[in-house]
Amino acid sequence: MGTKSKVWVVKFGGSLLSDDTARRSFLKEAASVARKEPLVLVHGGGPEINAALDKMGIVSSWVKGRRVTDDAAMGVVEGVLSGTVNKKLVGELNALGVRAVGVSGRDGGLLKAKPVPDLGRVGEPDKADPNLILVLLKAGYLPVLSSVAAGRDGGALNVNADEAASALAVALKARRLVYMTDVAGVLDAAKKTIPVIRVGDVQRWIDDGVITGGMIPKVMSCRNALKKGVAEINIINGRAGLSKRIGTQLLP
């Protein structure tokens, strides 16, 4: 298995990305993990995309948590994610002394996605080819992946960063997939963190109304990834940091 079984895939975005202090502290931790373990970072950039679209007078509409993305909006989304945000992160990581390389899901056939009907250039990752990532990890680089995938026509599709991270972790058979979020993991009805969730219990937690709202798709995609060979998933409070991993651990 070599590198494969040791890889960490870490997804972050949202306020952790926009807040300078939180971002710098996270990147410092990521750099220190990357010196010991093979690490891949996957990022979104919702707030930055919103700001860029607003500036251009492009109004966003949403369907079930996904941004409807026409060709004009896709150009902006890709420019912000794979350009501005990705290069900023790569620059900050390189300044911390790690060799970070920015890639998007369109590079090296990394992420293929199928279009989501009626949403324009929005896709769901359906296939990840980890070869480019493995080459970079083997050579001692830290890959930083923006959540843009290739459609059947080779054109760009806007994909959810959680789903991109999950598809990549499955392809790499990652030892650990970490979602940095704004909350301390999966919370129960009393808003207390559920420390450990086993794959077999996920449906029961949902049926009992313990896992609700936006956490349902996240936990379902975790269940899928664990069933397909990812060893462990952490949904954690991003501000508490990567080494503490305060939140919920999901296990097969």
C-alpha cells in the first residue's frame, strides 16, 4: 500500500478560510502535520465567490444547498477557487517552509463529475483518479486542491468541496479524512457533540431526528466513504485545530 494507507485528506473552507487569524493558525498546523504524514488539503471558497459574483452583478440562486452556476458564473467560480484562493493558500504554506502545490480537480484527470440537472455547470464527483496526487506526495509535495472538477466535455464543473474531499479520500484509501467545520462535530438534540459514530448507526441517528439539516448529507457521504475503504473520518471544530481534533469521529 505504501503511501496510500497513511494519507490524510483535510477539507476546509467557509469562515476558517476568510478569517486571517484562524486560517494562519490552521495552515501552521497543516504544515507541521505534512512534515510527518502525507497530507492533501481540499478547499472551497463560498464567501470569496459570493464577493466576486456580487462585484460583477451576478446574482446567485441556490437549490438544496448548491449554487446554480451558468457559464458566466462558472468562469468567476473557477477563477476565484483555482486562482485567487488556491494560490493564496499555496503561497502562505510555502512561506511556512512546506512545498505546497496548487491543483484543481481538472488537472491530471483528478476529479470527473456528472452534471446535476437544471443547475448549469454544477456537478457531483463520480470518479477520482489519485495518480497525480500520489506522484506529488511521493516527491514530498503538499497538494492543495480546489473543488473544481471536469465534466464529460472536459469543461469545468462546480462541485461541493465536501464531496470532492470524500471522492479523493476514497480513491486514495485515506487513513483519515478530516472535515474542518464551524461546529464541534455532529451534535445531538441537546447540542452536545456525539464523540463516536459507527457506520451501522448512522441511519438510526437520522431516523431519530438526532442528525438533522445540513449535517445529513455530510454524514451520509462519510458513511459512503467509510464503506469504500477510508479508515477514519473526523468532523471537527476547525478553530480548535487539526491536532486536537475536537468533534466527532466516524468509524466503520
